[in-house]
Amino acid sequence: MNSHSRFARAERPVEALLVGAGAFGRSLLGQGRRMALLNVRIAVDTSVDRAVEAFLATGWNASDIAACRTAAEARAAWDAGLCVASARLADVLALPVDIVVEASGHPEAGAAHAMAALEAGRHVALVTKETDSVVGPYLAHAARERGLVCTPVDGDQPALLIALVTWAETLGLPILAAGKSSEYDFVLDEDGEGIASEGRFAAVPGFSVVSRLGDGAVAEVVSRRAALAHQLPQRAVPDLCELAVVANATGLTPDVPGFHVPIARIEEVASLFETRDCGGLLKGTRRLDVFNALRGPGDVSFAGGVFVTVRCEDTETWAVLAGKGHTMSRGGDAAMIWIPRHLLGIEAPISLLDAVINGVSVAGSPTPVVDLVGRTTLALVAGTRLVAEGHHHTIQGVGPELVPAAPLASSRAAPYYLLSGRRLLRDLPAGVEITLADIEPAESTLLTLRRRQDALFFGAADAEPSPQAALA
């Protein structure tokens, strides 16, 4: 589509307010300086100084930035045409902005910020997938009720994959699987006996024997690779979190709760994410999964991009496409269509413009399809505080799984990011789901919105129970 035509209705630049000036947020701040249709002159972070530093890091002059510690200071700075650096969303939400970009990465803060923005009549770009995985469908509904949009953003994999899946569906392509590569490639050294990933190196003696799929049985090769590379993490919480967002927008579901997450070369993906009767890993079609992209030091990267594998029903056409270099399965019955990029805030403005100018969310009207939940990976003792932390926002000792969505209940696994910040009430062995009954009760915005979501989509009788009732 011609992007100039897509946004031809714009009469002025879109005004965006950024919450969370980390790597994603800074790339958006920088991109906003280069665009005619977007301004990003307000940044909120955990301190005013951090927000100021983000503006400086993305090319703004110090004389153009105002450090604002009150709503009055923020208004004066805005009226003077300055960039507004703040530590509180409440101090800047009354400024004349069109959309709030929630990129804090914190599930509880994300819920509070998104709901505050909607209640103030602002569109929301929900970059914080941790929040989206728990209450994204409710926030989308709350936005629509107010004539607003709450959307994931291009530049991040959920929105890119939703777009690719719906594109394939529109064309009538039968989807076998959809997913993404992990954030960091598995780079095989020259002799095929060592792998580097995300700054770590692991010796993998014997890996060269299975470094190519060849004619080997897919399941056996995948299992052998995983065992040989056991020193490297092969399953990441953010990957499952992002694909929970995709499931809720598209209806696609995981083949197994923790994904197959094979280590695979790009050219092998169509063979692996194929049904078992055709030699692949999948028990059925329209599945979601992730692969760890295996490549040599000089090979092209998948760059954390997204893909769909589709059934090749039109054999003549796909034979032509195979001749042009499209990625086919070994048997020629499936093909992979892929987008080898996610450009963070560089590309995110497309979704912001669509939300404000065209009233469009890339996710459409999501509904609860799956829940991201936690299962212990080691024994945890009573009193342990579960905290999602680090670059991957992972709770130590708790692994991720995607299970069919259902209302909160003491007898079922709790959403992964409702666990964060809570202490365990009892000892738990390794390998068990963590339920609401296992953690101390505590009220939060995220929990309140999740109750509302359960009431809306599942008809839960009580959307706002007390903490004790929630555990009953």
C-alpha cells in the first residue's frame, strides 16, 4: 500500500507521549525527530533525569529539553515548544497529545498507564507485552467503548506477525504455523563444534553431525540439537509472551504448551513447522511456535523476524516460486513466507499513525485465547518473592507455558505476570504450575483489569472480588 495515501487524511502531525524511555522508547524518540507526521516531545521515565538523558541520547539539544517535576512546569514547557521530561504520567497526561505509547516493560505499570490514558481520552500504543498478555483483550475493549484504539505496534514482533497472518488469511493461504525467531541467533563456529548466542559461547562437540537437516528425521535431529546445545537457553519468556498476544488476536494456538523451539536453519523452517504426516513436528495446523535461528558467522540473520508456513496447494505456482528462491519444505508441500526484521521504534510510528488517523488497531478485536502461565523449573520455598526482572523480564525458577484461556481461579495456573512481586505461601517442588492459591493475595491494577476481562469474556459472576474471594 502507498503509505502517503494511507495517511492522507492527516491534517497535522500526531502528538505522542512516550512512557518508558528504554531501547524501544529511545528509538521512537529518535524517529519522531525525522518525521513530518509525528512528534514525540514528551518522555516519562522512572526519574526526570532519565527522561532528560533519553532526549539527549537521541539528538535533542539540552536547550530544547525541560526537566518538569509538576504539571504546571510541564504545561509551561509544552506551551514554549520544548521537550517535556517527566517522572509521572499524571503530570503530562492533560497535555494535548493524541496517543500514549506505553513502553515501560513493567506489567503493573503498563496496566495503570494504559487505563489512565484511555480514561483521559487518549489512544494507547501498548508496547509492554507483559501487560498485553494478561489484559490486552480488556484494554482493547475499553478503548473501543470510548471510541479509542489500543494497539500493539509495528516494530515489535506481535504486530508484525498479526499483520502477516491476516495477510495470508486474506489471500486464502492455508496456514500451518506462524511464529518468530528468537531474539538472538545461534551462531555456529567454523568447525561446527561451538555456538555463540547473546554474548555466551558453548562448546557443542558432535553438533557438526546434525548441523544440517539433510534427509534425517525432523524430530530426531531437533532433539539431538537441543541436547547438544543444552548449555544455551533455548526457550525465552518474552517469546511466549509475544505469541500470547498473537494468539489472542488471531486464534492460532501453540502445538505444545512450551513450544517446540527447535534450533533450525532458515531453510529448514518450512520442513520443521509442517504436520507430522508430512514429516514435520506439528500435531495440527494453525499453530504458533518459535525457532532459534542457526547460522554460520557470515550467514544472513533472521533478525528476530516473523514467519508463516503455508500449505502449497497450487503446485504449479509454488514450483515457479521455488525456482525464484522461495523457502520450501523438503517435500515441496509447504513454504515459509517471512519478514526478517523488527525495527523497534523506527517502524512503530506506522501503528501510531494508523491508530490516530485511521482509527485502526493491528490486533483488531482480540479475545482471550491463551494465558501465559508459570511452571516451576526448580524447587521453591515458602516466602520466596517472585520477581520478573532482567532484560527478559523472567521470574527466576519459573518457566513459561501457554494454556487455554480461562477465568482466574485458585485451582488453575495464574497468569505469569500476576505472579511478579508476590511471595509464595507454600513450598513448591519443581515441575508444578503456580496458582493464585500459592501466592500471597494483593490488590493491583493488573489484577483488577484481569477480573474485568474475565467478567466480560467468560461471564464471571464477580468481576471485583476481595483478595480472599479471589482465592476461594
